[in-house]
Amino acid sequence: MTYMRILPFAAAILFSTGAASAHGDMRESAWGHAGKAKDAARTVSVQADEYQFSPQELTVKAGETVKFVIKNNGTLKHEFTVGDADEQMAHRQAMAGMSDMKHGGDMHDVPTNAVHVGPGETRELIWTFTRAGKLQFACNYPGHADLGMEGDITVQQGGSD
């Protein structure tokens, strides 16, 4: 009986802490932050098909705000998440523990480093890159990145934040 009282409390703590940020509710990190459309220096179109993105490699500059326009040409729901290898892995692990019903939803209607895109939909993600380095973009739905739905972002020196 005590277990039944603790379970809702434990779930509330879990979803109000790291699990939410691992699931794409990241507005700021050491390598960037959510951007504004008016600040976008350029638009990058990304095509999402079953288990692949096109293009698979992107180059941006530190200080640059990029508007990503993601078109899902596939029949499955996908996501586009920007992050370093550790953040992608944490996000992937969090997504693996959730049912499909919990992917997407209202928390993804605010500026973040992830956007969920249903079949036939086009969504935007605007991100400002603040330092040089190697990042990745990926679909972290269970198994999608493992099947090749990921790519590399090289952030070159240049610009300012």
C-alpha cells in the first residue's frame, strides 16, 4: 500500500528533473541555445525519410543562428535533435523508456534542441551555435539512430555570441 502512495510522487520527480531535459526540453547548453527566427543567418532544409536524414553532414559557424526546416517524407514519426554525443545518448536512453504516446506533445511546442515531425509534416527548429566543436543531429526514437538516422554538425570558429 505504501508503494502505491510513493509511485505517483516518484514519477512526478522523475519527469520534473533530468528526464525532461534529456527528452529535448533543452533551451541552453555549453554549445548553444534556442534561437529566434529574426536572428537566423540562413535556413537549412533537412529531409527525413525512414532511417536517414539528407544532408548527413552540416557545417555552421560559432555565433551563427540557423533555422532548420525538417520535412518528414516517411511514414513514421521522427525527430530532429541537435546535441553533442553525450546529450544524444542521454536523450536516446530517455526516449527508449517512453511509449510513443509520450513522444512529442506540448513540451515540444517551445524552443528546444529537438522537434518531433509526424509523417508528411514540416517543422522548424531554430538554434544558435555558440562555440566551435563537433555536434550531432539525430532521431532518437528507439532504434532510428542505430539504423542510420543521424548526422554530423561541424561548428567552426567565427562569428560571436
